[in-house]
Amino acid sequence: MNPAAKAPIVSITNVTKDYNLGKVVVPALRGVDLQVHPGEFISIAGPSGSGKTTLLNLIGCVDTATTGVVSVAGQDTKQLSERQLTNLRLHTIGFIFQSFNLVSVLTVFQNVEFPLLLQRKLDKAQRRERVMQLLEQVGLAGHAKHRPNELSGGQRQRVAVARALVTRPQLVLADEPTANLDSVTGQHIIDLMKELNQKEGTTFIFSTHDAKVMNHANAVWRLADGKILDRLSASEAQRAMAVGGH
Amino acid sequence: MLQLLLIAFRNLGTHRRRTLLLGGAIAGVTALLVVLMGLSTGMKDTMLRSATTLATGHVNVGGFYKVTAGQSAPVVTGYPKVIEQVRKDVPELDYIVQRGRGWVKVVSEVGSSQVGLGGIDVEAEPGIRKVLQIKEGSLDGLKERDTVLLFEKQAKRLEVKVGDTVTLSAPTLRGTNNTVDVRVAAIAANVGLMSDFNIFVPNSTLRSLYQLKDDTTGAIYLYLKDVAQVPAVQARLRQTLAAAGHELMDNDPRAFWMKFEVVNREGWTGQKLDITNWEDEISFINWTLTALNGLTGVLIFVLLVIICVGIMNTLWIAIRERTREIGTLRAIGMQRTRVLAMFVFEALTLGFLGTLAGAVIGLAVCLGINAADISVPEVVAVFIMSEKLNLAVNAGSVVGAMLFITACTTAISLIPSFLAARMKPVTAMHHIG
């Protein structure tokens, strides 16, 4: 089924975001409109300072827009209380961070299990089964008892992927997930994300600079100076990058 | 919740040096509090045990008899009826004794001294045998008329030993001086301040010295099964004795001998009863306990403030170090209340483990001091009514001290924890530092 036929999971309408730095107002997003449909594997591309992270923060409900409407899973985020936003993040969205952001004092298993404990939906045996299933999928079942500092960067990011997916979120946001990894490991992480996107139907939105990473996306939203330039297919984006365009 | 406790516990373990330093400080303050409370309780126990046997009951029915307005005697006339009434009104009673009370000059061949005189019926006094340690002679010697029990210090001052005779001289109710020769029947080990100004004679001797009737005594001492009942019994007796037609003095929480001046100034004559408790009768030395408790309070307060500042500072550092972690946890769906709980648990765990260690150390110190049988300087012995240092540890107080310090450290951690919980996820996630 064509993902575009379903209702969008993310809908952004005329969104602006300004940061107040003392007396100076810095516009990070200037009237962004976009829609992402369930099952899409979307890349947001653009140079540093183009507003990629700000856009992901708004979609991830960890920040609020200055103007405009951000709607996630059919809910206007501006109308939600802090508690409701937290619940929306917990039940609907998974996060993968550039620098992994694992809890250093917890084991791999406990890190992945953590969102399930916050959800309080599954009992201990069910949690264990779900966590181990994901650790197997990301190839880290044998490292369940390790602490994050005993893992390589690629392994840590795979733990982060497992943590993001453990609650079966409708949407996973990944901010430069391969930026801190070497190209081979980065490729593995993208392959893994793509595989999970295809198997589980999870929607992925990730930001990246890397043209090779972009190549896996269904579509690439190109961002510059806080505005969406265009929506390209992966191959179009590759060509655009090759000629030095944004 | 278990996961939050686990995070708290492991974070404390990760920053071992910081945890040990702060936990050690908490343990030190707890241990100090336990030892000081042990000292205070020990002193109070010793004073209670010694004083309530030698100089007062738990509750006393004493009083004054005035022949004329300006001349009073510390006696209770018709005491058998009062005892009968008390027995009826006080079911909490363990036992009851009546003792003559007076102030005499003891004269030996080489010296003299002014002392308080206690008249006892030694066979009716089960408590006195437990408290007095007889060094020479026998307590049973006081069964005989015209005998006396002295303390070592007095015997030394008067240069007498068992079998020697001393003279007691005291003014009677009629204002004339009377004397009686008594034989030293027993010499007891000193018990602090009591040894300085107390001697005991049989009640019959005291009556003959003061020329009192058989139904007149100094005071009726009530010993209760539970000391905690003292205020209730005291209040009840005031009502029931008044209802039975006895005249009562206004409540004046001082020893009987401190009331002469006030009583002599008042215009009434005849008998008035005075109901006091053991603390009233030794109020003149009770200030030592108050001072020790005050000192303990000030010391603990200052140390607690230092610890609380330490806890706050440590949590600030921890929160600063873990700001990104807070942002991440908030982003993946942790509510603010749980972030708050996570840091409060950290302070709670540190406080609990620190106080637990402190309580164990404090208990060990108390037991060690008791086992070492440490003699205290004479000036201290005077006030604590014991020549040995005795630290009484009460399980309830130790648990109370632990809970109090843990509660303080936890409460103070609420401030940084609350601010951590208020952080915006986006700000926290992008924190650098």
C-alpha cells in the first residue's frame, strides 16, 4: 500500500521557530510545511544551522513552535499539556541520538527495557521477551549484561536503536544517527533502521549530512536557512548533492 | 520505581569518592548523635534510678505543716489515711513508702556537717537495696533504732567507721533544738551529689529527733510500674486528694527544701499537701541534662546544616553532570515526577546508608564505653550520680535519629531535584558540560 494514501503521522503547517538570544531573535525555522506518512523512511538533509535538529525537536515534541501547527499522530502538540506531551513521546515516538545518550549506569538490557518500565504495559516476562527479541535483531543479544562503556560506538548506537523501537512506536526520530560512527558502522546502522522500517512498518525520520546515508531514504526533505527547499527522491538528492547544491 | 532506585544506587557507586565523603559525614553526625543521646539517656537513667530511690519517688505526696504563719515543717500529718487514699486512686502503683525528711547537723569527734536526713523503714524499701552499694556494715543494721547510714565521703570527712557514734542535731517543730546519738550501721559507696548531703536513719529515730507523732511523716513516695505515667498520676492525685478534703499547695516544680521561704511568707496555718514528681525534686541538678541536651541540639543542628549544604552541592554537581541524561530520559517519556524521584532516591539512599553506618558506629562506641567501665571525674560524678560513665542506648531513639537525619537530607534534596525535573527536555539534551 502506498504510504501517502494513509493519514499523515506528522503534519507541519507554516511552522516558525525563533530563539531569543538576549536581545537578538534568531529564526531557526521560517514557515515550514511538510507531511510524513506512516511507513515512510524520510531523510532531512541540509547544512549545519539549516534547522534540521530544530525541526526534529518540534516533531519529537521536546520543543514547541513559535507559530504554526505541529501535529503528531493526529494530535496538535500545542494543545497538549506537559504530561500529555510526555505520554505522546513515550507511546508514539522513539528517539535515536547522535551521541547515543544511553544511561551509563544501566546495562544494555536495562537501557532497552527502560521505556517499557515507564509504559507499565507489559509484565516482567513479556518485557524480557520483547527486549531480547530486539537485542537479537540488532545483534547484541550476547551483550545484554554489558554496560554502555563496555561497547563500541556502533554497538551503543544499536542499543539506542533497540531502545527507540522497544515500545513499537509509530514514529522514530534519529538526529544524525551515524555522525559519530565510522562509515561502515554507520552503514550498518542505516541498514538496520531500514530493515526495521520494512519489517515493522515503523516510520523513520532522520537527519543527515551524508549522501550515502540519504540514499536509503524514500524521500529527502532538503532544508536551508530554516526553509524546506524541496522534497526529492533519494537519487535526485544524490544528484543534487553531487553538483554541490543543497 | 525499582529501576529508579537502581539508577540512584549505581550512580552513588560510580562516584565512589564523593559518596564515601558525604556518606562518611552523615555517618559521623549520626554516630555523634547516637553517642550524645546515649550519654543523655544514660545520665537521665542513672539520675532517675539513684534519685528516685534515695531522694524522691516517681510521684511524691509531701507538704508542710504550719503551727503559726511564719513557722513551717516539711511533714504530712495523718499519713496512713493519705496512703490509703493514694492506693485507691493509683492503680499504676508498684509500691509506696513513707519517709521522714529533715535537715540536721551531724557531729563527730573531729568535725560536723549539715546534711539532709531521710527516715526510712528499711524492710519496706525494696528499691534502696538495688541502688545502694554497701561498702562497710549492713543495710539491715538500720532495722535497729538510733542507727545511721553514711556515704563514704561523709564518713571520711567525719572520720568515722561502722560502729562509731555521731550526734544528730536539729530544730524541732516547736523551735527548740533536739539531739540524738546514732551508731554508724552502714557506709555506702558514693552516688554523686546525693552522697554529699544525704544520710539515712530509721524512721523511728527521725521521729524521736523531731518529736513527731507516729502518724506523721516527711513525704509519701509513690513508685510506679511505668515512669511515663507520672504526669497522669500527678494530675489525678491533685484532683482526688482535693476532693477528699485535703488542702493542696499550688504546683511548684522545685525540691521541697527550696520552698520554705515561700511557704513561711504565706499566711495559712495547718496542713497543706504538695504533690511533686521526681524531676521537681532534683530540678536543681536537672539543668545538667538540659544543658547537655541543648548542647547536643546545637551541635547536631550545625553539623546537619553542613551536611545538608554538602548534599545540595553534590546533587547540583550530579545534576549538572547528568543534564543530558535528564534530557534524554524526559525525551523518551519520563515524567517530571519521576525525574524528581530519581534524584530524591539518590539522596534518600545516601542518607539511609550513611545513617545506618553511623548508627552502627555509634552503638559500637556506646557499647565499647560501657564495656570499658570508665570512671568519670568527681565533678561529673556529682551531677550524673554515678562514678562510672553509663551510655544508655534506646532502640527507638537510634531509629528516630536515623529517620530524622535521613528526612533532613532527603528534604533538602528536593530543591535541586525539583529544578532538575523542571528542565525542558530540549534544553537539557543539548546541555554542554
